[in-house]
Amino acid sequence: MNEIRSMTVLPAIREDIELHTEDGLTLVGELALPESGAPVATILFLHPLPTAGGFMDSHILRKASNRLPALANIAVLRFNFRGVTSPRGTSEGHFGHGVDERLDFEAALRFIRDRGLPKPWVIGWSFGTEVALNHAVGHDVAGLILLSPPLHRTTPEALARWNETSTPIVALVPELDDYLQPAEARERFAVIPHVEIVAVEEGKHLWVGEKQTYRVLDEIVQRLNPTASPLPTHVD
């Protein structure tokens, strides 16, 4: 048995993809699928703040793509928001301050629908949580998982719109977050009574270290495919 480490890449069907927005931009990304059989659910990942180094290879997104198709039978779609560069390439356009990224999110969701992928869960990290909260409401998604939500660009009025739906929302809030810690998160999210706040002891905004990565990925799997939790730490 081999221990799963930071750079572990498990078997999957990986495809470089392009997304096309309604304002005419081409975005680059990757779709990772289980090697055999249909996935039980789909992750649509929205990455952290581009102006602070966030991109589709931010480590939680990369590790989810490298592991979850094999370990949990989950499809993972990750992409670069407009104007963002990664080894996969550069998405056209310019940073939209969380506003124009609505079109990027909708292009990714369209791609998932066109491919017939099941149960799309929108998972945002930091800036990605703002895009999810502000723009996913009203769309047919299975749920939201918010990693380190800062709530910088999301107003109480925008949050309150989620009361019009029963869509599950889970916020993973690090105990030592730089922007929003659990006590304040409970106050700010109180406008949406059905939000589940998960306070992560010793957690930090960037989820650095394999222990924090494992916690995040297992919390995701508990919602998308509970039969695959707890995730293994070793593989053949």
C-alpha cells in the first residue's frame, strides 16, 4: 500500500476542455472522470481570487481532481476564470471582480448539462464562494460547498435570496481564517437558516498541509457520495 501524498495522481479519464461564455470568451479547463462507470455526482469548482494567485491548479482543486474520481466515483470540472493563466493555458478576457464571472460559471454549468453529468455541486474556495453565492441561486444545482468564505462581495440581500430555495449549503470555516472565522460566520449566515456551518479546528484560509486537505476532501465526499467516506489514506 502506498500513502496518498501531496503529488499523488490516481487513475482517471482526464480531458482538456474549453468553455464558451455568452459574451464570446473561451475559457480553459479540465474534466476528470472515473475510469469506469458513470460518476455519482459532479463537482463544479470555482477557484480563489485571481489577483492573489488563485487559478484552476490551486492545491485543493488540483488534489480533488487527482483523487476523487478514483476514490469516490465523482467527476471534477475545474477551469480558469476569465483572464487567468495556469499550465493548462490562459482563459480569454479580464478579471471581472466577481461580476462578469457569472458568465464563466454559467458556461461551466452549461458544459456539465451538455455532457449529461449528474448532480452538479458547486464548490467555491474564497473568491469562488462569492461567485457561487451571488450567481448560482436560481440554477438547478444539487448544492453548494463553500471553502473559507470571506463574504467580502456578498451582501445580506444576496444571501437572503437563498431562502427561496432548499438547496443545501455547507460552509467550511477555518478556525484560524484570516477573513471570516466561525463565530462571525454564524452571525453573517444567520440570514439563511438552512446553511450548515462546519467549524474546522486548526484550519486556515489556505488549507495548507495534507491533514487539512484530507479534511476538506472528506467533507466534500460526505455530501456527494457518503458511501465513499471516510476517504482512504493509502492505495494500492
